[in-house]
Amino acid sequence: MLRPHQMNSVIITGSNNIQETVIKELHNLKILHIVEHSKNELADIGKPLESAAKLSEILVKVRALMAALGIKKEDNRFEIKKGSLEIESTTKKITQEVSINLDEFKKIEEQSTKNQAAKQELEILKSIDMPLESFTPYKTLAYFTGYINDINLLKEELAEITERFMFFDSIAKKSPFIVLFIDAKNKEQASNILNKHKFSPVNFANIGNLKGNASGNLKKLEEYTKKLQQKKDSIKKNLEKLSMEYQGFLIAADEFLDEQLEKAQAPLKFASTQSSFLIKGWIPAEELKNSIDRLNKASKNKIFIHFEPAKKDDKVPVKLKNPIFAKPFEFFIDLYSIPTYKEIDPTFFIFLTFPIFFGVMLGDIGYGALSILLFLVLKKKMPKAKNFFNILILASFVTILFGFLFGEFFGYEITHPIISRVHDMFTLLYIAIGIGIVHVNIGLAIGFINELKSHGLMKAIYEKASWFILQIGIALLALSYFGKILISPLIGAGFLGLSILMLFKGEGIKGIIELPSILTNIMSYVRLMAIGLSSVELAIVINESSKEFFHKGGFFVLIGVLILVIGHAINIMLGLLGSFLHSLRLHYVEFFSKFFHGGAKKYQPFGAKE
């Protein structure tokens, strides 16, 4: 429970002609954590099996189809019966059907884009009654289309250079829109005049093939756009139908190919020579005998297997070993760091203390009951996060227990409390500090055991036992100073001095610098009282505010109800967030800092899926 599963180092070697057989059996066993081989003078890195390239190609096509059809990975009961041949032929068929629909959809999208551009141009011209055929190249005429600031001034200046021009205009947006036809020989002069008046040209590139006026073409375009949209909707329905029809197959195909590709690419982690392969890895001790028997049977005793227990300096992958009731709390270890093989696993301690810290801070029967209901619903909707919600459900149950202790129901004291958070603040403060002392010292005790296992008795005494002596020294000094015990303060000072020398011996100057940390760590547990007090005070404010409206009666009763519902909903959310984060902080910072190093790799057996 406090130690991970015992691991054995394993080396498997054999000739290349049985490599694929060994890989298949290892994949079925799902027990070997493979240590990747690095190329050296003695052995190269292995090559993937011949099937790897083909499997990878088909897998890419399957995942492309899943993306095109909007299919997400989920639990699936569809079974692939004929392996990769079935997948390849069916995938080819689906790809053809999907491609036809997607190509048509792409053409419609392109046409819709052109129609939208043409519509914007026609909207500009619809107030000018002139045929669209006018916007064609001429030999003797030039024309300009765009926006300008002052039409009248423009006409005057154009009249000065020629009488041969025709002018159309409409008020569009903030600036007037104009169409100017002028003799081709005056084109350059007209251009200069237009530029002087800050002319902003508009290019009608998308209506060159249209005839008639703008209004008539707009109606035709809208009808055409509706038909295109109908075609798009039809294609979407076809794709949805294909998605429903082939969803199970494609998900199963993805899983099957991913599994086969994992086997085919496994040799990339092996050491290899021209005629043989070598696999290094780790197997839990309790699974070793069965694994060796099955590998020998599959290979017909044509492989050599060497195994030995983990050594002191080995980098061992860690498989945590916790009872079923504490297992969900491994979530916090995964979130932080995996303990090394020789360290004590803190999961069980988190199981014991996290719900208590959470419950002390939230501590209300009503809040706890609502929290349980909330987390049960979320657990049903998000089954993959069930461990996380199991933690919160247990913590919410403990919240109800502390709610009875504090006599609180949505901030009201419904019974005579054993401890009142409002009236017994100092009692709670002392309890919180007491919890801190116990929790921090449990951490130091675990640290002592870890150091004893890793570096021996003296190292453990200097680095960890010194903190116990320091606390004894501080306690004796304080008690003698306040006259609580009849001993000389020199005894406490002696303990204090001895602990400082031990810390310097064990950790050097770092230990001296960290001397105040023991007090700050313990005082940090005051938050157990402070967070809970802030929550109950806010609940009281909400209740008192709503009560004022209830007394007024009538419509104000509804306002009072809204204050209660919204106020307590916000307070629950704040309470849940604060209780969770601060409980977590007390473990990660105050508790783990006394013993935890972590940094190990998590045990990930070949063939197993998270």
C-alpha cells in the first residue's frame, strides 16, 4: 500500500525469425514496460516490421475519413473480422463516396463565394438604371466606376476639358457612387481630375458575363443561391448518413490499426544485430513467472530470458499499489509527480487527509448534500473523469459530517453545535494549528523512512530527525518562558542548538536558511479555519439579506428567494473551489516538501491503453 509494486529487470533475446511472435505475445500479455534502446557500438536500433508502412498508410486514410465525417473516438462494440484487408477495401469504398460528396460541396462553396462577390457589386449598381453590358471595353470610350466626395465640382472640371462625357451617380454609403463615360482621348486628364478629388475606384470583376440591369440579376442570383444552399444541405445529409453508417467500423478500424501499428513499430525500441534482437524492460515481480512461461511457450523455448530484482540505482518505472478505496487519489499523484521506486507512496495519506481538510473548510450539511448531487451528475456525464469525481463525492460526504459537527445548514445553526465556527474561532484556530503540527510531522516521519532506505540511518537523523528536535526545543522554550513547566529555558535552548548543528551537518547552509519554514508551514494550516469562517460569514450575510425582503412580503418575497438561490449558489462555487485548491496546496506544499522527491516514470506496459 505504501510501496509500489516490486519490479524485476528483464532482458529478452532471440533470433530475428521469432521476433514477430514474441512481439505479439508481449502485446497480449500487456505486462512489459519497454526501456528504449539507444544506438551504440554493440547494437543498432531495430527496424519496424514490413507491415508498418502499409498499416500507417491505411491508418492515415481512416483518420482522414473520421475527420471528414466528424466522427470522434468513443466506446464501440463493432468488431473487425478480417483484419487489415477488410479495413483497406471498406476504407477505399467509403473514401470514394465521401470524395464525391466533398468535391461537389467544394464546387458549391466556390460558386457561393463568387455569387457573394457578384451580389456585393450588384448591390452597388442596383440604384443606377443602366444595362450591365455597358461595362465592357470600348475603342473610343473610357469609363470609371467608384466613390468620390464632390460630384458637382467634378462635373465642372470635366466640362472644362470636354463636353463628350456621360455621368451616372447614386448616393451609396457616405460617399456618392459614380459611373463616368468619357472620350478615350481624354482618359488621362479625367483620371488626374478624379485623383485630385480623392476618387476611390471599384472594380466590377464578377459581373462581366451578366446582362440586363442589376436589380433583375440580383433576383436571379438570390434564387440561384437558394438552390446552391439546398444542394449543400443535401450533401450534408449524405455525409451524416455515411457517418452514421460507418461510425462503428471506422472507430474499430482506428483502434485495430493503431494496435497493429504499435506491434509493427515495437522493434524501434529494441536493440538489434543482423541475426538477433534484444528487449530490455521491467515486469512486476508477481507477474514474472507467468510471463516467462507464456513467452517460452509462444516462442517454443527459442528465446533467452534473464531477470533480476531492481537495484539501488536503477531507474525503475513505478506501478502504484493502493487499495481500491484509495486508488482514485492517485489522480493527485499523476497531477504532481510519480514517487521514485524507493519512496513511500503518499496516496494513502492523501486519501486520509484531503477529504478532512475539504470538509473542515466547507463544513455545511446543505452545501455538502448539493455538492454530492452535482458531482454524481457530472460523473455520469463525464465517465472518464470518474476518479476525480469520486474524490469530490467522498470529500462532500465528509463536508456533511463536519456540517453536523458545526450544526450548519446553508449558514443556519439548526442544532446546538459541538463547535460553532462563528463563536468558537479561537478553538478552531488551535485545532487547525494542531492539525498542521500533526500533518507536517507525519511528512517528516515519512521523510525519515525514505532517507533511511536511501542513504542510511545517520543521513536520516541529520536531515529529518533534526526537525523533530528543533520543534521540541521551541516547545520547551515557550513552555518554560510562560511558566507552564518548571524547567530551565537552557534545556530548550540546548535542544534548539543541537537541532541547528544537526541540520547544518545534514543539509549545510540550506538547512539553516530553511529553519523558519517549519513554523510558516504549520501556520499555513490556519487557512482550515479562515476559509471555512469566510464561507459561513458570507452564508449568514445572504440569509440576513433575504430575511429583510421576506419581512416586507408580497413581490419582495420573490426577491428574497432569488437572493437565497443566487447567493448560496455563488457561495457553494467559491467554497468548492477554495476548499479544493487550499486542501491541495496543504498537501503539495506543506506536506510533500517534507519527504517527496518524485520524478519517476509511470509504469506503461507494452500493449496496454490508458
